[in-house]
Amino acid sequence: MTRNELKTMFFGIDYTNVKKKKQIIVDYNNNPYWKGYGTIEILSEGPNGFSSFKTHQEFPLEYVETRKEYQSGEYELIINGEKYDKLEMFDKTKTTYTYTK
């Protein structure tokens, strides 16, 4: 199979039956040498296709607050493997994450 045939096949895939999934995944304070740093991954998947964006930031939670995806309210927020409705539920003053109700 040639490169062009693969490309044609890939762009010809039907994505109309793919469920919508929008997530913001934050991996925060998991490296002892980089306290306060974390990675942010913004994923979007659905009938319109797939997009992924990943970055490493010093203040990841403040960075997430400024993103249009978070402000839209459409994206599911996952911090260190736990789901949160809003950033206000995450205690940012601690070096490790804690859940506050």
C-alpha cells in the first residue's frame, strides 16, 4: 500500500458514530524535582474529528483557568486521575492535591 493510498483511506474514515468526549487532563506535582509544575492535555474527540494539545507549565492550574476550553464549561476536568467539576474544588495551596467539598 502506498503512502497516498494510506492517506486517502485515513481521511475517508467515517467519524459520524464517534461519541463526543472533551477532557482537560492535568498531571500536577508528580515530579519531586519540578515542584509546582505540571502537564496539561486538552483532548477533543467526536464526529468532527480528533484534536490533542499538551503543554508543560509552572502553574498548571492557573493556566487551565485562562483556557477558553475550561471557561466554556464543555470539558471534563481531570486532575491527577480524579474528576472535578470546577477548579474551586481543588485546593491549590497544597503541594499535593486534596479534595475540598
